[in-house]
Amino acid sequence: MELISRSVGPLGTNVYLLGDSASREAVAIDTAIPSAAWIAEQLGVRGWALKLVVSTHRHWDHVGDNAAVQASTGALIACHPLDRHGLEDPAPLFAPFPIPPSVPAVEIVEGDEIRFGRQRLRVLHTPGHTEGSVCLLDAGEGLLFAGDTLFAGGWGRVDLPGGSADAMADSLARLASLDDALRVLPGHGAETTIARERRLLEFMARERRLPT
């Protein structure tokens, strides 16, 4: 698998583009504004066909270019059903530009597999930042696309609509069971590993609450 990424927009959203070298099928994760032109360029250079746009959650800084990417590539849009409404009727939450609606055609829930070529991403439902937040685990490549659930040294906000401190603590506790070597690719900021976040995750597993 080939993985490329770019940080875009006023909140520095990490957009990920993953391609299977054999089939040339690709998946995009969190197509924030402005990423549509960059994605189209990368697809053209590599000869990839975009199969799916996956939104790890519904916030505007992760879904803003969903419709534009779909229009230019024909890719389907996927999200957890609990966050579907936020794609169809985006809540701008102080966004500095309009957020076009997009229509998910694929629902992804706990245990589902996202397949492109020989690649497999397993869906982990990790609510807390929003009700439908998900992480995507590629055990074979040793990658966890964490959305806004887990960051380097922290976690996503729980004080926005749909957020829950209790749900976030439970979701982070769950990640404590993952392998130390996993690279964690978050929705914002630098990548990390499960090993680097082990102390935080084990606290969550033990206490089932966010640190104060």
C-alpha cells in the first residue's frame, strides 16, 4: 500500500490518500477543504481510481470537500450512520467558508471492513468526539487512522455537540488493547504510536474517565 497525506485548511486537517499498488484502487480519508484539487492531482499522477471517501466523523473540517471529490472522481462517501446527518446538513461551527452538503452512500459500523484491492481497513466505532466517530485499523500495515479520537499526547474535544467525556474515555480505553508498534495517524497534528500514548491509554482503561 502507498500512503500520502497533506494538512489542509484553517484547522490543519490531515487528509489521507491510500492506494493499492496492484489494483490501483484508492481510498481517501477526511477530505477537508481545500483537498479536492490535490487529491485529483495525486490520483492522476499515480493512475489510481478513487473508490471511497471515508469521513471519520461529521465535523466541517473533515467533510468540507466530500461533495467536490465525489463529483470529480465518482467515489462513494462513507460514514457511521450516527454522523450521517452532519454530512447531509453540515453544522458550520464557525467555519470561515460555506460547507457543501454531501450524501453518504455507504454506512460503516463496528467490525466492518473497507476493502480496496488487497487492502483492508477495519472499522472501530470510537464515540466521544461525536456519536459516530470511527477509527480505521490496518493491522497488516500497522496503521491506525484515528480521526479526532486520539492525538499525539491528547484526544479530541468533548465539549462540542455530540461529544461525551464518558464515551471518549471508553473509546480511548479500548485503544489500550492495540499493539504498541501501531502508527497512529490522527486527524490533526503529528503522527504518534500506541506505545507513545500507552500511559494515557492505560489510565483510561483503569479509571474510565478523562484526566482532569
